[in-house]
Amino acid sequence: MGQVDETMIGFAVYEDAVEYLGISEVTPPEISNITTEIEGAGINGKYETSILGQVEPMTLSMNFRVITRNAVKLFEPRRHNITLMGAQQKQDPTKGNVGVVKVKHEAVIVPKKLNLGKMATATAADVSGEYAVMYWSTYIDGKKMLEIDPLNYVYYVNGQDNRWEEIKKALGK
């Protein structure tokens, strides 16, 4: 029997090797392939297919407990290089051993929105930022699992470049 992936133990957010404290939650981007509907001669009806390597715009959000310098800094109109580090818990149900899985996400983000939250006595301000994702990669225990870079024709999923080498060659790149 395999390992049971259980929960996120903790996480940290960095920009240029500086840790951002005060972030309560990060929502990574949803990665959606661009699709098209296919119909025509030789097809009984219609179907939808994903277009190789093409993705919809990606968005990342961060929630801060209160307004911070870092929340405002991330709103600077420029590209920000962000690293998200996570420690996930796993368990071997046969042996009862509990272990840690290292997860790292790297992103290049550009600010879209800054919500300054609310002001009320003895409560969190619920400040949030929303960011366009220009680049995304995911590593699990040091192994690259995912890399999406629309500007550089990179669409890497689970150890495969998913035909971008073929596509770039066809485009003369």
C-alpha cells in the first residue's frame, strides 16, 4: 500500500529570498487549457479538445491578516519573483510512519488588485492581493512536476514537455 497524503503542515512565502510574514493564505492559480469545439465532416456531432500547450490566463491570490508593507510592496507595478515553500504531511498506513513532503512553487507575478480590507477593533483586516501569473513551476521533493511559461513556449507536465519541442521546431524557433 502506498503513502497517504494528509495535510499541509505549514508554508512560507518569499520574494528574492526575503520571507513575507503575515500572509494567512495563498491560493495558487488554476491552470486551464484553452479548448476548442470540433465539428465537421466525418464527425458524428461535436467534441471539445485541448489545444497543445495553450493555457488560459492564470491568477494567484494572497490574503494578509492586516495591511503590511509587504502587501503594498507586492502592488508595485512590476514583475515579482515569488517562491512558495510548503511542508505536507504523509503517512505510511502499513508501518504507521509519518513523514514530510517538500513542495515548492515558483512564480512570476504582476499585481492586478489590492483590497485594503476593513478596519475594526480586535479583528483581522482581511487584506488581499490578486496577481496575474506570468510563470509557474511546481516541485515535489525536489523533482520538477509542472512548469508553465506562456511567453517562452514552456508547457511541462509530469516529466514531459508536452510536444513544445515539436511545436517550436514547426514554428522555426
